[in-house]
Amino acid sequence: MKAVKASIIVVAAGSGVRLGANVPKAFVELGGESLLAINLRTIGQVAAAMEAVVAAPLGWEDMARRIARVSGATLPIKVIAGGEERQDSVRIALELTSVESEIVAIHDAARPLASVSLFDKCIERAAAAGAAIAAAPLADTLKRGVEGLITETVPRAGLWQAQTPQAFRRGLIVRAHAAAQEQGWAATDDAELVERLGAQVALVQSSSHNFKITTPDDLKLAELVLRARGPHSGSPSGSLSNQR
């Protein structure tokens, strides 16, 4: 397969309220570096990546630019203020992606442990199938409940937990977001918007390490994973404290 060109959007506009942080989530530190810096360094090693576009919290764009400069990523990085909702942030960031990109991969800054390999696989699969997302097969039994009582056990066979990165042919994801804005569709991930167009989305099995950091306990778990991986590559100069 010929080499593809990809733009990678980093959705980094989350508030971090549930983390109890005094900064937006993307600027919370993990192992001495901000989540944003960790993500950008990983993205900088993705073979197909020709650029990254960061949707930062309003008012934090300059901080995001400073972190981008010292993240160790050598690819061009564009920064723009995100929107009110995640879907708005992605739509705004899409407008900054290069028309030369064949694939757009969208990733949440709250998943800093996504590997280069996972990005590569999602981009490769999207190039072949049109759309692909990182996902994990559901391991737990599901119960539907009403007012604290179980009303149904939901079979877990064939169920997957959607994650990011999610990769799409550029024209497809641009069309999906345009349709969502026109029709008033709201979705919690970009794959759902593409599905509403009638397009199929492939699944790329992800590692259990690609969890989303939402609570202080998630941050502690991520710290343990980083320690288990060994000494952190690169300099901790992307930390928020060093950028103040």
C-alpha cells in the first residue's frame, strides 16, 4: 500500500473538573509532563502524520502552543480554540486540516497512553476501509437498571467500547460533520456521525492501557503504567509548571 498522509486532531478542550484540577485536563501533568505534551510526542512518531491540530480550551491557546514547541514533536502543529462541546471542537479543528491529508485521525488528549502502533493501525485500516476506530471488546456483564433495580441483563457478545484514535478518509469525516451541523445531530464520538451517513466503520482492537483519564484514580493508574514502561523518553520540559 502506498504511504498515506494524515492529519491528527487532538481534542484538548476538556475542563478537567472531575479530576479536581485547577487547569484544563490536557494540561494536567502525568509523570512530570502535561497530557498534551505526551500525546504530541507520540503523534510526532506516527509515520503517516503530516501535521497535528490541537483544539485547546478557550484562553489556553498560547499555553498549548508553548507546550507544542517543547513537546519533542517535529511535525507542524496548529492550535485553535475548541468549541462548547467536543463535537464542536472537532468540527472547528477539521477546518484547519490540510486538504492534502487523505486521512484525518481524531484523538482525545485524555487518552495519553495510546501507542504509536495503535495510531498506525487505525490510519492504515481507515485508508483501506474508509473509517476505523480503536476499541476494546467488552469484558464485563452489563445490567440495565431503573431506580436502583436490575431490569435486564444485556448480552455482551459483540459489544465493544469505543475509544480514540478514530480515523477517517478526510472527505468522509468532513461530510459527516457538515451533515451533523445541518441536521442537528449530536453524538459522543465521531464514528457515530459517520455511521449516520450509512458508512461502515472498522474496529481496531486496542490495548487495555488506552483508557480515558477522567478521575484522580485514573491518573494514578496511568502513573503506574508509565512506571512499568520504564524511564520516560524525552524531556519533561512540556510540563505546565515549566511553561508558566
